[in-house]
Amino acid sequence: MRNRRLRRGITALALALLALPVVPGTALAEPTYPFRDPHLPVNARVDDLLGRLTQDEKISMLHQYQPAIPRLGIGLFKTGTEALHGIAWSTDIDNNGAVVKAKGTTFPQPVGMASTWNPDLIQRVGSAVGDEARGHHAQNPRVWGLNLWAPVVNLLRDPRWGRNEEGYSEDPTLTAAISTAYGSGMTGGDPDHLKSAPTLKHYLAYNNEVRRDVTSSNVPPRVLNEYERAAFKPAIAADAATGVMASYNLVNGRPATVDPDLATVIRGWTDKPLMNVTDAWAPNNLIGSQGYYATLPEGNAAIVKAGANSFITDDTNAQPTVTAIKQALATGLLTERDIDARIRETLNLRIRLGEFDPGGGRYGGITPDVINSPEHQRLARQAAGEAMVLLKNSRQALPLDPTRTRKVAVLGPLTDTLYTDWYGGDLPYQVTALDGIRERLGSAASVTGLDGADRITLKDPAGRYVTATGTTDADPVAATGTTASAAAQFDVVDWGQDVVTLRNAANGRYLGYNWGPFLTRDEQPNGWYVQQQFKLEPQADGTVALRYAGYETKESWFGPERYITVGADGALTLGATTAADATHFSREVISSGIDRAVAAARAADTAVLVVGSNPFINGREAHDRTSMALSAGQEALVKAVTRANPRTVLVLQTSYPVTTGWEQEHVPAIVWTTHAGAETGHAIADVLFGDRNPSGKLTQTWYRSDRQLPPDLLEYDIISSDQTYLYSSAKPLYPFGHGLSYTRFRYGQPRVDARSVRADGTIGVRVEVTNVGSRAGAEVVQLYTHQRTSRDKTPLRALKAFQRVQIPAGQTRTATLRLSAADLAHWDVTRSRWVVESSTYDLLVGASVGDLRGRTAVQVRGETIPARDLSRPTRAENFDRYAGVRLVDETKPSGTAVGATAAGQWISFDGSALRPGVHTFTAKVARAGAGAGTIQIRLGSPTGRLLGTAAVPSTGDDYRYASVSTRLAGAAGTHDVYLVFGSALRLADFSIR
């Protein structure tokens, strides 16, 4: 069938070509070009257009800003519009790459969207985002491209990651379901006619921000395949994404920008062409911070060959990329065929987007009217409501009875403000928690709102008050005030780790640096450097030093001075490197935020605390967190209010899990929401007053303390370090999948279709769930598996399926959960392939991984992993266990080797069958350092029986390998074989024969 379609397409193309004018130089009307004929197969249209492009035109299409080609009637095409939870921002080519924020529907942050556990809802959200992308594109296609950079599918391995809010879950199954749903909505569901073209971010193993461009993620093969790749594959395989963005970091020693997976593994997941992109400025990192290539032509050639189609670099200036590619062609680093392969994929995408169809194709008629439409506002409210998670509800503190709750104190720094984030658009309107509660209760109720901030003044040693003079760049803040006027008063909000913001009482604007002078210009903390952050550092004499704490990446941009000094004229400057040399200010408290909050709480029927994070301060791109703790100031507020009014409800609004042990023990009811967009306040009120029965579930483990996390954020090997719910045995504060309801659900005994199944079979599990409460509710029924026996370390339990079931009060519904036996496979390092082992698999059904209500089991007839055969060439990376070594790049284009950095480091190959007789150990090794190194071959342990020692000569370069061998003592039987390294070296592969 496919061949017949191809023949018809070729015939149609030939007829179209015959219709073209034959007079040289004759102008061609656009409809006569075959690439503009929507009735032709996509590949035929691509062939026609590619054949019409000159080499220079093709090269120009490798940059993010693909220029117009007037002679063919082709307009500019720009890759990249941010769309993680709504259309966020784009670079403006008319303003030299400046960020242009969108004003449209903003849905909950991705970690909140995933908390709905509702793929159907998220697909609708994705469709709305795709519609709004089209709406913006209709307004200005030069700014708002249809290649959308979303979703982020990096797994939330460690909640300290600064970009935690951008991902979905620590679990690959849930991440895959939500990302596929969101991407499917954005594409429109028809891969041949794209509403928009989503790009998955960021490939691969990217969970740290600090030094992200020079750190290497150490990812052994099992983690690589079972965890990291597993998050990316499903959306690509389902045609719910049209490419990936390469991440900044290195993976096993190689920059992800030139990861060969981009051209091989990823493209093997689908039969549709993909258009992969670099991250911003990453091509320059290859010759800059990473020093991986000596010249830009070498780096750019490697990027093309590795499988990236679009260079996101140098803002709107494509010239460096074009020049480097031409040099690469001239010197033989690239061929035009290499470029054609990448451009062919890009053109395929542009054709499927309808760019060359009459009227823009299927979705070309979408107008800007869809942006922030009433329908999308309603959808945003639903998504924000379903994303909320009820963490605790003792003695049915919630829902609040609106007929009896007539006096409410809404307290905390997020009471009457909404925060967006770096990848969120500008909110066209705002419904805060205070707004939502007031609207719900109406005018008959008394609703008080206070942020709980201390109001202070700062007075220099000369007795002058730090005072705001206005809200523009021409209005510097200075120590010139003679009285504690409103302009000299600042509200202090503690965001954690001693970082505070200072909001002026007179104008409501935040004190900020702006490279000098200090200003009160900004309505919220914002910008890349977030220069509205400060620390008030107590001094021995009772004064405070004011330290600027805005984000910075290079000290030379700011100088070493971080502390504020006051000049004779009262001007504030960054003039001191230490607190001792800074101006010491008298900090006078005009009013205590806690005292005012406590008074309001005591006078209220109910206190609602709204506390949490600021996405621009508490970690974000380029900045990780060092703690999950709620800020000390906010924790003190929670404790004081809870003690003052036992009818306190806590609303945590954060982008990541928070350690709230005291709150869990003492506060009657706790609800969590992420920063959920303009409808946040409505969603909070809907849940607090029972208009919506909460059904959200956590997508991450909430730990009791930072001590339950690995010391190093860069520990990517979740298996050996026992990370995430999959491998951690630590008792969490709230387990993965946790979320309560205002009703109760009783689970029946799960039933399995068959007690035994083959490795290529399907497993069906049914369980009856009864709503035994008095109100309707939705339960997310979760199916986990556990493999009882295995050659390898397997997860304690792993999510394999889930179903969100709506159940009326008093009624029963049957949840049907299906998985294939292949879903139980894990990566066999002995043979570098997936394996379903013969074993008994427990099937565990429940409301969370910590609340399993029933179990059954199935016997899977798979295979038994045989003993290792080391007589065959064995890749060193396929070890079973290791100590100290790192995985490194074997060569720059491809391959992974084991890199030892010090004596005593080792790798093991367990269960290896050694034949009788004398053996020879042969290895492919490299050693850049001078002198010889060694590899000891031992049995049983790193200090076990020594079979022999191989000498490793200096090869002078990490990428220059030599073959070494040595005779070994006889050791017949099955053994754990250890290779113990005597010095720094690289091992690619070996054999024992």
C-alpha cells in the first residue's frame, strides 16, 4: 500500500513538473510549484522544494531564524516559542533578540498539570495552547513561531533542581502519559497536518542548573534506558512531538548538543521525520566553556552530523553559523548531503504545519480571538482545580461551610498576589486567593487579607532613612529621608535561605539594583538576574548590613562588592566586599507582620494561610536550591497563626516539594497547589469550600528532610544511590501518588485476567472501587508492580498504569488497568537489550505507592539471563557495579567508555562464566598521562583473588586507544569478575578468553 501511494505521488509530481514554464527566467506563479500542492504526498513536496533551494539557502535554514526566500514566495520561519503551560515568550527579531512575553491563557505549571493525573484534560489543555500559538502566529508570524518548545520531560529525580516546576514527575510512566497527552493536543492529533510542532526538552539526563554547561551526568546503561530515555520515547513514538531539544549538560562525558542519539536512537522511535534543536547558545559552548572542539566549523559540523537541525545561537544573527557551516563544507568536515538530510527534515515539518498550503492549511484559519477566550479561561480554572492536592485533612477541617464561615483571615505572602515564572506568559488578569475567597463568600462575609510581612525602615549612621523617590529609572532610592514616611518604609518578605524582598510601602514597588542606581521600579521580582533580592545580615551591634543577593553568573559583571554603602550624598552603591565594611543600618520595625496576622486570625472564624515560593527566587533556570525547607519567616508565621486559631487551613503554593514536618503534625488541613495561573484564586476557593472535591495526586515524593536526598545533586544513577520512590526505602513525608479527597474510597480485591502470561502477552487487572462517602469524587487508581526475583536490582515498586475514575456517592465503579508483559522488561547489561525475566510479579493496586489497598500476582514466562560470557568483546560500560569511576566519551562522535581517575577504583561483571584453563585478558585502553597504568583482574571482590595484571602504556591522548593483553591464572566456574584500576585511564572494551 505504501509503495502504491509513493508511485502515485511520483506520478503526480512528474505531471506537475511538466506543467512548469520552459522559458528560462519566466516568473513562476506560486500555485504551480508542486511543493505548494496539498494533494501531493508530503515527501514528494519536500523533494520538490529541496531541489529548488540553492546551497546558500539550505545553509541559511540551519539557523533558528530561517530567512525568507522571496523568489519562491517563502516567508521567514522561526523555530522556538516557549509553551510549557501556555504561550510564554519568544525572541523578537525586530528588537535584536529581546524577550517578548505573551498575554494569553496561563495554565498551571507543568508539575501541577501532571498532578491532575488526567491525560484527557491535559490533552485539552495542549489543544488550547496549540490554538493560542496559532492565534499569536496570526498576529505576528515573525515573532510567534509554530515550533513550540514544550513539553519538558526531564524526570524530577531531585526536587532541589531549580527547574522542578517545568517537569512532570519523578516517574517515567506518568511523565510519558502526561507529555504524550499535552503534545497530542498541541499537534492536533494528526501528524500529517500539525496545529503546532512541539519539541521535547531537554535531551538528556538534565537535572542540575549550577555549572550545567560543564557538568557531566553519569548515566549507566540501565538508568539511561529504563529511566532517562523512557521519559522521551513515548511522546515521540506516539507522534505527539516533532523533535527534541538537546540539553546543555554533558552525558557520560559528551556534550548533549552532539549526542549521536539525536540522529540514531531518537529517530528510530518513529517513522516521521524529526526536527531537533540545540538549546540557546549551546553551539558556542562546544568551543567555549566545554572546549570540546577547537573551532566553530568543527563544532557546527559535529552538530549537523549528530542530528540537530536548528542552531539556536547568536540571537537573530545567523552569520556566525552560516560562515562556520560554509567553512566546514570547504574543508570537508561536512558534505552537502549531510546538510540536505537535516534540511529535508525541517522542510517536512514546515509542510506539515501547512505553511505552503492555501490559506495556511487545516489550522490556518485560527484567529487571535482564541487567545484568553472564555472557553480557555474555564479550562484553566478546571486544570488549576484538578491540580490541587489535599495533603492532610484531620477531623474534616475541610471543606469549609460557606454558610457558617462568615469571618475569614487570609494570611501570608501569596494571599493577594500571583506569580508567573520564567517560562510563563504575562497574566491578562489575576484572581488571587483573597479574590477567590471573597468572591465565593460574597459581601455578607468579612474577609481580611494580610501578607504577614514586617514593615521596617532602614536608617544609616547619619540618621537618614533609605527612601524611595519614584518608580522610574530616573528615581533612585537614597538615604535622604528625614522622617519614617511611607516612602521610607519597606515590607520584608522572607523567601528562604535569608533572601528577602523589600517592597516600598508608598508605591508598592520592589527595591532593585538594575546595575545601579537602586530603584523602586518593579511590580514583582523579575528578569534573568532577579535583582530584587537582598539579605539583611545582623551585626554584633544590633544593626544590619544590606547585602545584594541578585543572581549573577560572572563576578566581573558586578565586581566583588556585594554589600551596600551610603555616600555622603545619600546615594546607595555596591561599595563593600564584606559586611564589616558595609554601611550598618538601624532596622526599625514599624509593625510586626506576625503580630498583625495573629490578631486577624484570633478574630476570624477561620484562618487561611497562603505561603510558599516565588518562582523567580526559589530556584529557576541556572540556579538550583540547596534546601526544600519553607523559609524561616514563613514557617514562623504558620506556627504563630496556627497557635492563635486552631481552625487554620494551610495552602502551600510552591513549584516543588517542601519539608513541612511541623505543619503536618499541627495544622488541621493542608492543600498544595503549584503556581496555577490567572485562575489560581478561583481554584483555591473551589476546593476550600467544597465546590470541587480535590482529586490531585503528588507526582513526586515529598521528603521529611534534605537528609533523605543524596548529598550531591549530580548523582544521576538512581539505582545505585536508591533515589526516587522506585528505589528509596526512606519513609517520606508524603509518598508518590498521595492525595486525599473529601470522600472515602473502598477498594475491592484486584482480579487479574490470567495467573500466567507469556513475555509477549497482556496483563489486565480489574478492581472495584466504592465511594463510601457522602459526596461524589474522583479517585486515581494506581497499579504498581514488583518483580520478586531477578538477576539484577529492580525497583521496590514501579507505576505501570493508572486510571482516574469518577464515582458518585455510594456507588461502585470498576477500574480496568492494562499493561503488556513487555512493560515489565528491564535493560539487560549482559547482552545490551531489553529482557522480560521469568518471575512472579506482584500487582499492587492503591491510592498511592504508600497506600496500597490490594494485591495479586502473575507468573510471567519470560527468559533467564544467562551467565556472562566474557570471552566475547564486552563493553566496559556494561558493568554491574562500580566504585569511583565515571562514564566518559570513547570518541567525540560516538561510544561510551569507563574512565578511572584514581587508583583503587573498580568495576564488576557479576555472574561471569569462565572456562577451564589459562586465559588471556585483552582490552582496548587509553591513557593520556605519562607512564604506565595497570588493570588488575580479580575474583569475588576488589581485593579478591588476583588472576593477573595488565600494563597500560601511555597513549598520550584520551581518544587514542591501544590494545593490551596479559595472561591470567586459571579460574573455571562462575564468578564475579572485578577490574581494579591502578591509575587514571580509559577502558572501552575487553575480553577474557
